Amino acid sequence: MFTKQYLKTKDICKVRFKVQKNVIGSAETVNLVGDFNNWDERAGTMKKLKNGDFSAILDLELDRSYQFRYLVDDTRWINDESADIYLPSPFPGEENSVITI
């Protein structure tokens, strides 16, 4: 899930991405991977919270859409249940989450 915070003084939106423990179980790592980090599987390491959830905050440019997914424990890709839309990924049968700012 994610929340958007539009800033009045800057042309960006502060987005908090969060993956809850009840979705990913006892995961050790979650990476936020997408257009905003050139799909680099190591660039978007999320912080593990005490309750087992994972969180990351990004400043994203306005008037854009970004495709993304979560990589859990370097083995399992999941989508965001609160995505604005889903689009087909380059991998057959897979979709990417999309956030529109």
C-alpha cells in the first residue's frame, strides 16, 4: 500500500510505500523496484519495521506514472494491492503496479 503527500512548496509528491507483514509473512528483505530506480533490484531496499512491515519513502515528480513491484527475499515478486492501475509487464502473464502522481 502507499500514501501520497503532495507538497505545496515543491513540485514533488512524497510517497510512503508500505508492505505489511500479513501480506509477506516472515520476510527478511523487501526491495521496491520500478521506473524510479531503473528496475535495479538492489537500489530500493525497504526498511524493516519492528512489527514486521517494510516501509520506504520516495519523492516522485508530479504529472507522471511509475510502474513498480516489490521483490520479497530476492525470490518472489508481488504487486501493490492499492495500485492506481496495473499494466502488463514484459514477462508473460505478469503485471506491474502503477502509481500516478
